[in-house]
Amino acid sequence: MKIGEENGIIEFKKTTGELKDSMDDISALLNKYCKDTIYFGVMDDGSVKGQQISDSTKKDVSRIIS
């Protein structure tokens, strides 16, 4: 299943492990468009890979983005 394509406000990440490496991209998109949507567990072509994440990972993602 594919959920679409990346664009100026939608970003796909294969895993949450890519979050720290992509903070510059996220900041740039937020500065330019004032919004950004990040989907984890999605390949660059939009196909859903999926990912199991723990509560501590959810907290880490929130902390890093804020």
C-alpha cells in the first residue's frame, strides 16, 4: 500500500532512527511552510513498511522535535 508522495509539508521516514539525522530538514520545512507532517515506517516511495515503537520512543520523538 502507498500513502502518497513526499512534498513540501509531508516527510517519510523509514524508522524513528532517522529522526535525529533529519532535524535540519524538519526545521527547514517548518520555517518555510509553518507546518510539517512526518510519517514513520514509510519508505521514500510512499509504501508503508510499518514500525513497532515503545512508549519511550514516542516520548523521545516528542522531546527531540520540541
